[in-house]
Amino acid sequence: MKKIILLTLVFSISLFAKLNVVASYPYLGKIVQAVGGDHVKVKVLASAKFDPHFIIPKPSLIPAIARADILVANGAGLEIGWLPPLIKRANNPKVRIGTEGFVDVSRSIHLIDKPKAVSRAYGDVHPEGNPHFATDPHNVLPIARYITKKLSKLDTANASVFAQNLSRFTARWKQYLNTFDRKMKACSGKKVIQYHELYNYLLKRYHIKAVGTIEPLPGISPSSKHTMALITKMKQEHISTILQDAYHEKKTAKFIAAKTGARVVILPHDVGAVSGTNTLEDFYNLIAKRLCR
């Protein structure tokens, strides 16, 4: 009888205990919460106000990683400069890179822009491909499915709940994508300049052509020579839109706009990057609103 009571108690605890989930970026936190529901407690490490490549690895982030059951990362090298040192100092075997508790969502995405060669001469390149796939809302569902699979492996007692949450989220997101796709039709065929290759997945999806970048190379500040060449190109090709993210310097984009008559469009790169983007839907809605105006 005591054994039955003990087993029942253990089962009850496992059923109602929450998984401690640490997510590297805000958009991942939103997806984890959507599929994990009441069975996860989510802590986001990075603020969307900063460059996702160069988050400061604050010691205050270490306790959350030390307590985590699962760590969900963007992957494709985006966190390479700041997350590994935090994981090492947290010394939590559950979430070390390569374990079941370390979830690299880039594995669920077909990465684009893979470099032919990796060298500092080409700037801050990512060997695996462009890591900024979150700017395309169609990538949300494969990420959600991948996270659900990982949650279910670590918490088998609630696997059916995660599956139900995913099913509801999928239905809602597919409906949302239909609306979003209609909004983005107004942008098809447009030519743009962007500061950094942040929006390539979005632009490719909706047949928008990125003609150049304000950065001469990834991670390299714009030079006068490159800026003037870009101005000439924009005039020749009648390009009237500059995509500017929230965290890079804006002086160069404003200078180019003044010389070409182009408009500077500030787009978020993540949930919470600019005002009014506190949900996944708001994040993508603002992109469509500003880009397709």
C-alpha cells in the first residue's frame, strides 16, 4: 500500500512540476511558452534591445542556467560569442552543448547564405549559414515542432499536453500566416538596402530583392568609399527603401537617405526590439506594416 501511495505521489509531482527552460532570445521564449503552457517556467537571457551577436555574458545570468532543465538556443553561431562561457560557468550537465537538454533550433531550419569560404577577410561570417531565420514567420512552426519534441523527451508525463498545445498553436499560426502573406504581397518585387543581412529569410520568402548592405562586410563598420558606392547604386537602380535594425548606428542610413531621397525603415529583429512588438504577432505585424507601406 505504501509503495502504491509513494508511486502515486511521485507521478503527481512529475505531472505538476514545471520544467525550468532558459531561452537565449525573446522570440524563443514566446514559442516555448506557447507549446509548454503551464508545464514550463521560461527565463529569457538576452534583451532584444541589443545586438544578438554581442550580448554581454553577465554573471547574473548564470544562476538561471545552473537551475535549467533545458536550454533553447537559436544556434547557427548566433550565440557563439556569449552563451558558451555562461554555460561553462553554470556547470549544469543537463544543458551542456550536445546534451538532450541543449536545444539548437537552427537544426529545424533550412539555412541559407552558407559562405563558400570562412575567413576574417570576409568579415564576421557564420560557417553554418545565416542565423537570422526568425525574421520569417514561416519558420516559427518548424521551431515550435522541434521544441515540442525536445520538451516531450524530457517530460514524458506531459508529452500529450505539449502535443495538444502544439496542435492549437499550429492552427492559430497557420491562420495568422494566411493574413500575413496577404499583407506582404504589396512588397513583392521591391528592391531594398539593409544595414546587416538580418532580413534575408523574410526578403527571400516574399520576393523582395536586397541589392546591398550598409556594412561592406558582416560586422564591419561602413567606410566612406563603400557608402558613396552604395549611394550611386541606389540612384542608378531607383532604390527608395533602406532597412535599418534597432541596434546598429543610424547615422549612415540617414546620410544615405538624404543623398538619395530614400526612406529609412526601422524594423525589429526580435520580439520587443522596438515599441509595440511584445508578442510574436505584433513583431511580424510591425514588419509588414513598415516594410509594405
